[in-house]
Amino acid sequence: MEKNYLLLFSMGFLALWLSLSSIVVYCQLPSGIPRGDLIVIYMKGRVPNPEWGNVWIPGATVGTTVVFEPLYYYNVSEPRLEKIIIPCLAADLPEYSDDYTRLRIRVKEGVYWSDGVEFTAEDVVFTIKLINRTDGFAGTSFWRTWLKNVYAEDKYTFVIELKKPNPRFHLLQFTEIMAAGSLRIMPKHIWERVEDPLKFPFFPPVSTGPYKLKDYDPNGYWFLFERREDWYRTGIGKTFGKPKPKYVLRVYLGTTEKELIAQARHELDFMEVDVKLLKQAFAQNPYAACYRLGWPVIRIDAGGHGPAYNCAKYPFNMTDVRWALTLAINITEVDITLFEGRAGLCSFDAVSNPFIRGVFKDLYLPWLRNFTLPDGYKPFDETIPDRLAEWARLQGYEVIGDPRDLIGDGWWRYDVEEASKLLEKHGFYKDEQGRWHLPDGTLWKINIVCNVDDPLFSTMGFVIAEQWRKFGIDVTLDAVPLSVYTKRWQLGDFDVGTTGIVVQTIDIWRHFQSLHKNYYKPIGEIATSNQMRWVNDEFSALLDKLSTIPPFTPEAIRLGFELVTIFVKEMPLASVWDGRGMVMDSYVWTNWPVYETNWYWEIMENPVWQLPMLVYLKPSGNVPSSELYVEYVNVWFVRDVPKFIGSDGSTYGPYNIGDKASIPKDDADRLVSEGLVSLTPPTYNYITVYAKSDIPQFRGVDGKTYGPYRSGDVMIIPKEDADKLLAEGKVTATPTIPGIDEIIRGISTTRDSVASLKDSITTAIEKQTEVIEALKTSINNLQITLYAILAITIITAALTATTIKTKKT
């Protein structure tokens, strides 16, 4: 009877497995949807509760995150600092107060939720307030640490007041950076009616993103999304353009081997494989491409992945123990055995990744070379990259350039003797069988927990366990689904957990602030940050200091470097390596980002991060499609163009002279032929003309405003406008000559003026003549008077003289 039950059970299980495997292996693409309309992307695990869209619950596994959008994107592939941050739902960069305790952000107008309600600043304010006041939401502790007040200044502007200065607050909460997610904004008109936000499933989700949920598997193996008809009313649509795939299918196939089979059948466009399987991926699919074209081929990640120690648990609360375990890892052996020597080396934690290595290299390399443990031992080994490169050459790979630029600067020495000294100093000892014991005599057992759904983390768990077993430690490995791992990780239910710290920007505070001692929670309590439960007063004080300094400045870089030195000295997480085997199939979709020939966006599993990439992808034309695939180009309008329906069915315009837009190429070609747009930024030839009459104000072909002008004015205007005015007889190319009437009027006026002047002169002369005659008369009269006086004087003198003479006689 038992055998019959066993047989029935086996047959039932086999039937169930076969039915699931047919779904999983062959992916069973949705019926009725042409392959050319669809992009298929892997999921890292099955979603246990597919009808759960509440992403604000810590540890919740949600299969619908692709519907969300951030306020900002941080494009790590952009070398120009001023172009790195891209406003998505936000209209522009935040405005900070002088003391960095207040920031003001304006959101884009004309963005709508998928149910047709307009997105406004009130949605952002409501989300922040709800998270801040709700115990049990992810991010609550963060907002309570920083938020003083938040309010909507107007319909499209919100203001955040902080408890203390923070000049990079927007980078931490509002900016999507690869795997580092940002605030997911709630639709206020839905959530304000929810009685218990912790139990609200928010399914199907309402969002601002260009895709909405169309269908899903009740067992949580796949989710199908359809592009919104009004995609242009989304942040992605307004910022980047129209996503090319009409549908997005996110699917969990169970194992990497099944994913490889599906991709070889062109039923899976994007996946992550175990690096050991890359050769198989390329061998069975000529359309397969990876992150790099040459060795090391894989994508050197922005995260330093490795064993994280539970620093609230003995003996992992001891720095010497953590360093001993780190030195017991043979990184060269591990890299070659499991990654074919491809994995990047995180010597200075994740800060040595290629995204920011160039900024910090001159600081950390001298430090690493001189760094010693308390006993004087120098643990850094910079010969490892050369050994790995030599191994790669022996395997037939072409190594172009310095291996350090390709996979990192080095790592820690493999030195079991030094590791033993560090342990023995604290009373640890080995028995005759080579097994390590704790100081109290107990056999030392370590439990490692890892996420089995993530190829990198699961592989890492196995290899670290094997390395420590070789060292003499009894290690058990719990490879569990993501949902279980997250719960144990947050509660501190582990000795060692495989994880990583993602560092994509040079703002170290952005990535290390979660390790502040304020986030510490005792084992058994949920910790949404600092799950390693590592406490360092110097580190936390430096975080506080750095938080007040604007990011990307020399001082911020220096302090960020000091932060990482403390972290490396203490070794709460041994950043072993980074690297992911991202494989793209170019049979259905092309123009994938490949380093560095076509590195327009960094490729990553994060669904929200992938959205801009979906705009840039191009159809190969190898498979049927119901859509008219359209190539979009940038144009510059040299004439006013009214609103029109593009060849893709979307509405464009109206546009004014000088505007720039991305429109379908067919429409661009038509407008170019009509002389309405230019495919390159237009250049204008400016010439000088002279107004022949009064000319009112007008807008030139360059979009600038000219005038008004009066007759005879000099005009420096675009040649096209000048030619038009010349044809209309309103201007001349040479200085203006008055008309004959003006000349006659001028001569007449001059003649009248001359006559008037002559009369005036004659009158003046006549008057002067009268004055002269009167003056002559006066002079004559005066002359006569003078003669008379003279005569009288002479006569008087003569008489006087005669009188005197007579008297003498």
C-alpha cells in the first residue's frame, strides 16, 4: 500500500514538475502577442504572494516594481558631472537653502497616474508624511531622523525642512542609482482612504510609470506589463521618450540552466548567469552578448560583495576574528575556480569599483600599501591582478591594458598563519583534527545565510563556506529564498550573511550612511539599515560631519576616503569581489549598452533602473511585430510648427522657432524637406541692413525678438529675415538716402531759412546803422563841446596872465 501511495505521489509530482518545467523552461510567451512587441527579462526569484504591490513594507517581495518612477536618475555612464543627475518626475534639480536645512523641488507638469489622475507635489508630501508616521514602513527611521517638516508650496512644488543640514539629501532619498532604489511615491487619492497601510496590498498598483500590469501568474512565476497608451504623460516619456517594447514580461525560470535554454530559443532577452556558464551561453547562442567585448567579459559591479559579519554576536564582535576569517580566504583560487579569473577585486571595499576608482585611487593605493594590522602585519597583496591576468592569457583570452584597470588593484593576502595568530591571541585553538574551538572549548560553528535566488550571492555563500572549512571551521550554509533571507537578515538571525555595499557615486556618505550607529537594533528587532549591527563612534561622527558638506567637493572626497579607511580597518564586511554575468540576446532587441563602445546606460536587474534602457533599445526586425517601429531623432525647429500627429500615432507640438524635440524620423524627414526643422543645431548668418521705414517688433528665424526699428535705424538680423524685409522693400542693404520729396522739402526749408537769415541780417545792419549815426552825432556834439571848453580855458588863462602883469606894473 505504501508503495502504491509512493508511486502515485511520484507520478503526481512528475506530472506537476513537467507542467511547470514546460512553463518555466520554454517560458510559454503570452499568446496573441507578437514576439517583436515583447521584451522578456528574468526575475531573481518566484514571488510568493503575487497579489502584493505594497513596496513600502520591509522585506516584501513585489513583482510589480517596474511600474514605478523616481524623481531623479543618476547616470553612472555620464562623465560630465553637470549631466549626471537626470530629473525624471522632478522638473529640475533641487534648490537648497544656504544652510542646507531646506530643499525645494518642483515636479513635472502634465504627468498622470495610470488611472488618469494628475500627479502633483501633494502625492510626494503625502507619501513622506505617511512613511514618517507609520511604524513598520521601510524608511520610517530615516525620515524620523531627518524630517522636520514637508509641505506643498503649490500644486507642482514641495518643500522639505530638515532637522540638520544635509546638502545631498536628494541623492539619498529621491535618486535612482543602479541597484540603490529611491522613494516610491504613493498616489494620494488612493492611499488617503486606506485604514491600515501595513495591510493594504496595493494591487493592482497605480503608478506614474510608462507600463501598467496586464496579467500575472497566480503562482508568482511571471508578470506581464503593457505600455500605457498615454506613455507621454509619464516621467520616463517626458524625460527619455517612448519605451520601444509594447510589453514587458518578467519571468522566473527556476535555474540558470533553464534560463540559458530559454535564451538560446530567443525566449529570454536579458538574464544573469553564473560566470562559469558564460562559455555555454555564447556557444549555444550566437546572438548572446555580455557586458564587455574582451576579458574579463563580465560586468564589474558597483558593489563590494562578500561575507558580512553579525557584529552583535560573539565572536564576530571582535575585529581580530573578522580579519582572521578574511585572511583565510584564498581570493585567487576562488576567482579562478568559480569565476574563471573574471571577478573584480574589491581591495578598498566597493570604492575601488570602476565607476569611481579614478577619483579615489591616488588616495587609497598609498594607504593600502602602508596599511598594517595592530601587530604590524601588512595584509594588502597587489600582485593578485597579475596572477589572474596571466591565468587568463593561458586560457586564450586577450588581455588588453593593465589588469588593475580591468579587475582591480589587488586584495588581501591568503595567510592562514597570520589568521591563526589573530585567533590564538584571543584563546581560540585547534584540536588534533585541525578543528577550531572557541576559547571556552566549544567547537566553533559558523552559520552562513545566503539568497539562493541570486546567482552571485548564492555562489558566494558556497565558496566562502568551503574556504573556511578548509581552514578548520565547522560551517553550515542556509541557502534560502530572498523573502526568507531578507527576514533573517533584518532580524539578525545569522552569523554571516552574503551581501554587498553598492557604491556608484563619489559621494561616500550616500552609500555608507546606513551604517550609522543610530540605526543599530538589538538582535531580534527588525533593522532596515545597518543589519550587520556594527557600531563605531568615530565612523558615525565622521558621517555626521560629512553630511553637512556638499557632495562631489574635494573636502567631501577626502572625508569619504577617511570613512572607508575606518570601515576597512574594522572589517565588518569583507568585500571579496564584484562582477555579474549579464547576458543579452540581440536576436529580438538590439542596441544594448556594452562597455565601453556603447555605454549609454549601466545595465542592471533593478526594474526601475531598466526603464530608460527600454527607450534606447531597437527592434532587430527578426521577428513579427504588430507595431510600426519608429526611429526617433532630435530636431531643431527653424519655423513655428503647429500640433501634429506623428507617424507613431502620438501627438507632437505645437513648437516655436528655436525649440528642440525628439520626433519620429519619418516626420523629421518631412519637416526637413519643408524647411521647418534642422537635424543639427542651426547656425545663423547675421548681416547689417538699414530700415527704410518704421518696422514693428518681430521674431527672427533664430527665435529671438528684434525691433521695433525707426526709419534709418541700423539692423543686425539673421540673413533670412533680412532677405524677407528686402523683398518687401522695408530695408536696404546700404545706408538709407531720403526720397526726392524729402530733398525738395529740405531745399525749400533751407531756402526759407536762408531768406529769413538774410532779413534778420539786413534788419540788424539797419539797426546798427542808426546806432552808428546816433553815435556819430553824439561824438560830433561832444567834440564841439570839448572845443568850446578848450577855447574858454585858453581865453581864461590869457585874461588871468594880463591881469597879473598889470598888477606888477
